[in-house]
Amino acid sequence: MSKTRLEAFSDGVIAIIITIMVLELKVPEGDDLAALGHVLPVFLTYVLSFVLVGIYWTNHHHLLHATDEISGGVLWANLHLLFWLSLVPFVTGWLGENQSASVPTAIYGAVLLMAAVAYTMLQSVIVSYHDRNPRLRAAIGHDRKGKLSLAMYAAAIPLAFVNQWISDALFVSVALIWLIPDRRIESIVKQHV
Amino acid sequence: MSKTRLEAFSDGVIAIIITIMVLELKVPEGDDLAALGHVLPVFLTYVLSFVLVGIYWTNHHHLLHATDEISGGVLWANLHLLFWLSLVPFVTGWLGENQSASVPTAIYGAVLLMAAVAYTMLQSVIVSYHDRNPRLRAAIGHDRKGKLSLAMYAAAIPLAFVNQWISDALFVSVALIWLIPDRRIESIVKQHV
Amino acid sequence: MSKTRLEAFSDGVIAIIITIMVLELKVPEGDDLAALGHVLPVFLTYVLSFVLVGIYWTNHHHLLHATDEISGGVLWANLHLLFWLSLVPFVTGWLGENQSASVPTAIYGAVLLMAAVAYTMLQSVIVSYHDRNPRLRAAIGHDRKGKLSLAMYAAAIPLAFVNQWISDALFVSVALIWLIPDRRIESIVKQHV
Amino acid sequence: MSKTRLEAFSDGVIAIIITIMVLELKVPEGDDLAALGHVLPVFLTYVLSFVLVGIYWTNHHHLLHATDEISGGVLWANLHLLFWLSLVPFVTGWLGENQSASVPTAIYGAVLLMAAVAYTMLQSVIVSYHDRNPRLRAAIGHDRKGKLSLAMYAAAIPLAFVNQWISDALFVSVALIWLIPDRRIESIVKQHV
């Protein structure tokens, strides 16, 4: 089965997710800097979510690029990932309007944790389908960044009830860890092609 | 005529449908779990619609994948399917805000029934255009899952006026039946390619 | 210059236009058929616009399919068409909420007229760029349906101030004329390929 | 690494940006020309933004077309550009509702300036990655239009506090400068292919 449509559909959904988040930035009532200042918390949350969803897109790009063909299971593992990503605009809007509140921070972390879990599952399904592609398996095998992200998201959920700034710092840290694209797979691909 | 653009356009429309449904999840007013609880019914309806539209995407993917080329009639049969799917966000939002009401449940079922009818029509148009492809015709020929889904959606509409939970159970059952991708076409494709 | 991205971008824009129109169908306040009845005028206008935009997509599909390569002028003629199509959701929403009013009906016709003019211009740019492709030029040359649509849209604008139902009848008639895909180009393509 | 998905994803995001801007055109309350007149300022701002984003799409199209393959750095330089473009609907809506105000005009200019900076950065990353493609480097090397646009956007920001019409004139001038597609790269591509 061809992977072209899976990539096209995922691109479509992620492009829409990343773009409709900006609809949470409501046009301010006034026409001065004070009016703009009111949307600053939502804007900062938007920047964070844009980067985190952008990371999923680049990693998804690298992962699928290293893949030859896909199974029906991959289709559903992929839809599962897109489902959790589709909730990012909702939790971004809620966190943006309640940045100092614990529950929206914890829910933001929970949705990101579930997206990370879904990405790990997608990776596993693809690797198991390509078990004759030992380099892909070996390359992703350790996946230290992925495991670290899972741990940081999981930690951010209870810590939001201690101090939500700790959780925010964890979200930003995950973004910084991943901003460097996954050169491991990239290097494998280069050798492979 | 090439099928690439038909797939790309369908991917685009389905990606937008599946993603704008999340806009029905309005950012809650408060910042606690009680506020989040108010969006729970809409969220559950969103999950159901996401899965049902996801099923259409995977089946559409399989069906077109088994197809070589398309006619003008296929373009319109496909647009007809996309029309009914485009109403899913509307009925999802209405059902989500009125889960215990009969009419929104029946209308939700009616839109899903019409989408299923449109999919069956699309399948027929494609099969009749590929009458020299006996394997595709034979593979889809029985289409037990498709017929069962049609019957369950049709039954869900009047049953919504008896007890809307019966209809909800039918919608969930259709989702469960289809969550396994259509291996019949998939197997044909593998032999074919 | 390749036409793939032009098609992909146009597909994306048209897919979004056709799908965000459904956002004008606001979730009704009540939970009974009376509540649903209030959105019926918007729904009917949505059906009409869906069909008219769908016609543009299928014709665009046929036109580009008969094209080998594109120039910078085609890019802008195409963006010009997409601009007028992008106003369709706006005029659909306005007409849907004011079906018995003259001005929204006339403006709906004006946007459709401009889209038809833009399509004619795009067709001309493509034909003049392919002047060594006499069959494409000959096939589109007469373009009776296109000229008839232009005349009907132009007539619908002043007639909206006489009786808006005449204009509505003209819009529906244009849709019916075009529902049969443009077999002229299709037949040329078949010979060409 | 293939550029297909980068193009597809960028097309998706730009298509959505250019289309959701029309959502800022709220359906008017009344049904006469006076009601339509109230959305005229938003409409004019929409036209300007549509053209400016359309220019980014055509230039992006030309730039990527001249490119053979892409690096991880290009992915992020591209996401950076898409981030600033994603803010265009927000500043379009704000400027549209406050056309005679200095701050929205200056912020509109600032977002366009940042998008132009991001485009310049993307161009540099691509050129440095293709240092063995001297024609691409030579062709973009001068980039007079790009530098002029940067200067005009930078000037429009402080001038918005003198008289916002000067800034508006600068935005329109940038659009006019670029409406002619970048024939330099186009000519290189023709020689190259």
C-alpha cells in the first residue's frame, strides 16, 4: 500500500491544526497596544503549540520518509496520533485564556502526553511492519528524545498543581530538545537511498 | 483521467471536516474540571464522529487504491459523498449539545445514512466503470459490512424516538464493525500489484 | 513549470472554501425540528453553493488535466479565480440569512459572475500559452456553456431587484447546465493521452 | 530528502491562511447596501492580504521549484515563514476593523516585515545548501525586490504613527512590485531543466 495518501492526509490535518489555532487569537476590541497586550498570553501559548505541532510534522516527515510501504494498522495508528493533535487547538485556547490555572495546564500536558504516546505507538507499528529493515529499527531503537519527552509531559501533569510555571518550563524544554530535527533517521535515510 | 487530484481533493475535504469538528469544542468559561466537564458530551460526540469519518477516509483510501482510472461520473459521486460528510461537523455539534434529545440523534443518524448511501453509490460507479476488473467487482460484491451499516443507520433514525441510547449504541457498533480496515480490497490490491 | 503544485494549492483552497461554508450552518438553539427548520434557508443556499463550487472544481480539474505546463501568468489568473471563489462562503452566509432580500441575492450573483469571468480569463491564458495545442484551443473555443453561464449570472444581478426568485432560478439553472462534466475537454484528453 | 511533502504542507498551510481570512468578513446584520458598506474596510484589507499572501505562494513555488533537495534546516526555516504568515489573518482582521488607527497598521507592517525576514532566511538556507548550484545563487543574489520590500515594510511601521495612509500606500506598493512573478528564477529554471 502506498504511503503518498497517508502523508497527504496527515499534512492536510496537521496544516489545518496549526492554522486554526490562530483563530483562538481573537481580534482585540480596542485599537491600541493595551488591547494587543490582552491577547499576549494566548499568543505565547500559540507560539509554543505551533512549535510543538511543527516538531510532530518534521518527525512524522522523517519517520514516513524512512518507510517503504504501510499497512492498515499504520493508517489507524496515524489517525490516533492525528486525533490527539486535533485537540491541541482546544487546549491551547483554554490554556491561553487561563495561564495561571492548574487544570488547563495539566490538561494541556495530558493532551501532549497522549500525542507523544500515539507517536510512539505509530513508530512501533511502522518498525514492526519493517522488521526486515534493521537499520530503521536500530535507528529508532533507543529513541532517547522520545522517552524523555514522554517523561517530561507525564511529570508536567501533577506538577501543574504544585506550580504551573514548572509545567510551562517543561513544555518549553521539550520543544527545545526537539527543535534539532531527528538526524538519526535522516542519516539512515541518506545511507539507505 | 488521473485519480491523483480526486484523492488529493478528497483528502483535503476530509482533513478539514475531521479538524473543524474540534471547533465545536468551545473553550470553557471557567478554569477548573467542572468547566471541562461541560464540554464532555460534545467531546464524546466528537470522538465518535472522528472515528466514523476516519473510517470513511481509510475505506476511500482502499477503494481508490484498487482503482486504475476514473470517469466524470466518479467525480460527482465522490462530491456527493463529500457533501454528506461535510454535514457531519454540524450534526456533531447539534448532537453534542443535545445528547438526550431525539431529533438531533435522528438527524445525526440520517446524515450518516446518507453518507453511507453515497459511499455505496460511489462504490457502484467505480465498479461499473471497472467491469473488466472482475476481482474488484468480486471483492466488493458482497459488501456485508456496508449493507449492515446501512441497516443500522436506518434503524437508528426511528429508534431515536424510542430511546436515543439505542441509536447511540448503534452508531458505536458501526464504528466497531469498521475499525478493522477492509482487508478484502487490501488483499486484492496486494495480488493485483 | 510544473502544474502539480498549482493543482495541489487550488485543491486545498477549493476544499477549504467548500468545507468552511458549512460553518455558516450554526448549531440551532433548540433540539426539535422547529429549531432545525430555522437553518433550512441557510442549508438550501449551502447546497446550491456546494454544487456551484463543485462544478468549478471539476471543470478546473478537466482544464488543467488538458494542460501540459503553466506560466507565471497562469499562477495569477488562477489566484484571481480563487479570490472570487473565496468570497462564496461570505455571500452564501449573507444570502442564506436573507433569502427574500434583493441586495444579498444580487451580491451573490455578482460574486458568481466575477468567478465565472475569472475562470474564462484563466481558460484564455492557458489556451494562449498552449497555442501550439490546437485541439485544446478548438475544444474550448466555442465554450457555449461558459458564455451562457456568464449571461445568466449577469442577468440575475438586476433581476434580483425585480423578484429575487428569478435570480435564484437562474443560479439553479446554471448548476443544472454544468452538472454534466465538460465532456469536450475530456474527449480531447482521451485522444491526446 | 524529498521536497514534495514540504511543498504539500506549505501549500496546505498557505491555502488555509488565505481562506480563513475570509472568515473575518462577518455576515452583515442587515440586508441592504448600507450593511454591506460596513464590511468594506475589512474587505479591502482582505484583498490586500490575499494578494500579499498570494505573492508569497508564487515566490515560494518558484524558489522550491529551483531547488533539488532540502535539509532539516530548510524544514524549520520554512515553518518559521509559515508561522509569521499564519498571523496575517489576525492582523488583517484587526486592521480591517481599525483602518484609521496607528497601532493596528504598525502591527500589520511588523508581521509582514517578519514574514519577509523569514522568507529571506529561507532563501539563504536554501542557497547555502545548494552552493554547488551557482546559477540559483547568482539568480537570487541581488534580490532587489526582496530588499526593497524589507525596507518598505520597515519604513511602514514608524510611519503608521505619522499617518497610517502612508503605511497603507507602502503595503499596496509592495504588492504592485511583486505582482510580476519572479522571472529571474523562472528563467534559470527553464535553462536548468
